Amino acid sequence: MTLVVMAAGMGSRFGGLKQLTPLTDDNEFIIDFTVYDAISAGFDKIIFIIKEENLELFEQTIGKRVRKSGIEVGYAFQKQELDGCYDVPETRKKPWGTTHAILSLGKMEENFGVLNADDFYGYDTLKKLHDFLETAEDGRTAHYCMIGYKIENTLSDHGTVSRGICRVNERGMLDFIEENKRVERLSSGKIINTYPDGSVAHIPENSTVSMNCFGFTPSVLKYMKPLFEEFLEQNKGDLSSCELLVPTTVKMLIDSGKCDVKVIPTGSVWKGVTYIEDSEPFRQFIREEKTAGNYPKDLWAKEKVCV
């Protein structure tokens, strides 16, 4: 079973390439814990989606030590260049979004999970993702899944975050998902999103959100490609900063009847490092997890991770 880890983002709010920044007392990256939990949950292959220019650095800092576990490691490259006649500004350095990242895989022959490199998801999330993928099959529509988190457990104390706010029906299926790019908790405790026009919306604390953790069958690549091409056509007049994100694409696939998406709630604690100020709380969290015995002091000390 394959887990795809999206690691081509620039980390502009963090102030550097956070995927390759040690964030614990033992010089581990967030990715280390994702891979450790993935192996424990039953995944046996990891594909990292990165920028090609970061390959050597990524392999030396992450790939090489992850290989100690005996897991298969592969890479896919999310490139800045686009097929077709598109006028891409020279100043653009930002990737084209997470939908484009998944399309960078080219082709997949088996079910696969997808998540971010810079989020800590926890074992429960990886186990539920693996178990869904183990039996997922497509019928007349494609059957995907999303691991759902409660919004109050996914916020930063140091600034706004981007969250896909979800509406889940009585059957536990995803009906609607909307990307909110400036979500924050106010000092009053209220959670809000601020839209580009300055208007503000209150978000209930029990809202389910997407943390970009999805389970897909290979059909998703076939369905995503024309949507990305349509996105480029719609934005070809100004390609300076637009992105097509997975939650937006998944919503379009649901609306068109191409797929359904089972929302699987998780009890895992989400931790992220969106801003440099989030680093110390994450470091303390990992200290506590290791003290509790949830992780060994050295994740990769043994040749294989014990399940």
C-alpha cells in the first residue's frame, strides 16, 4: 500500500523549507513521524512529491534514513513548467497547488493515500486511511475517503491557517467542502474566517475540516487532469499566484457525480508548524509523546519499525 506525501510547498509563512527543518530534541522532522506511523499502520511504500531541485537534499536528510525501516521510497517531481501555451510569469516560484502535486504522480496502479509533509497526523489517522484503502473499489462512481478532524483541534496560536470546511451528511459522506484560507481563533474563543473582501464568517467549533488527508483509487488521476486543464484555461490571463487545491477538486468531482467520499473521523491529535512560532509547542508535544512511550527516542535506530 502506497502513501503519497506532498512536500513541494515553499513554507513561506514558516520562513523556510520546513519539511527539511529539524523540529525535535532529537533532530527529527514532522515527516519522520508520518512515515513511522504509516509503516506501523501497514503502508509499505512512500512516494514523496518534491521539487526536483531539492532531490539530493531531501534524499540525504529524509529518504536515506527512512530507508532504514526497509520501506520502499520513491519520488515524483512537481514542476513549475506547464504543458501547453501558457504565459507563466518569471517571478512565479509557488507550486500550482495540491491537485497539480497529485497529478505529478503520472499514473498509479493501486489505491493510495495522500497527505501533507508538514502536518502531524498521528497513528489513528494512518491506520484508518490504510484500512479504507485495503478494500476500496470503484463501482459506477469512484469511492474515496477523507480523514476528518474537528476544527478546534487544528488551529495555530500564531496566525491564520487554511482549512477545508466540510458538510457531512447523515450517512457519513462528504456533501460539501469549501476552502477557507484565513481561519483563526479570536481571543474571545470564537473561530472565524476572513474572506478576501474583508467580510467575516463565524465557524462552529464542532465543524469537520479537511487536513488534506485523502484516500484515492487510481481513477482520481483520470478525473483530476481535465479539471486542472480547465483551471489553467480559466486563469490563463493571470497565472501569477493561482492554485488548484485538492479540497476544491474533490468538491467538483462530488458535484459532477464522479465520486463519493466517505468521511472517517479520527481521534488523533493534529499538530502543525505553519509559523516559526509553532516550532516550540511541537517540540514539547513530541517530548510528551516520547515520554508516554508512543514513540521511541530514536525513530530509525532499528533496521525495521516494529508494528
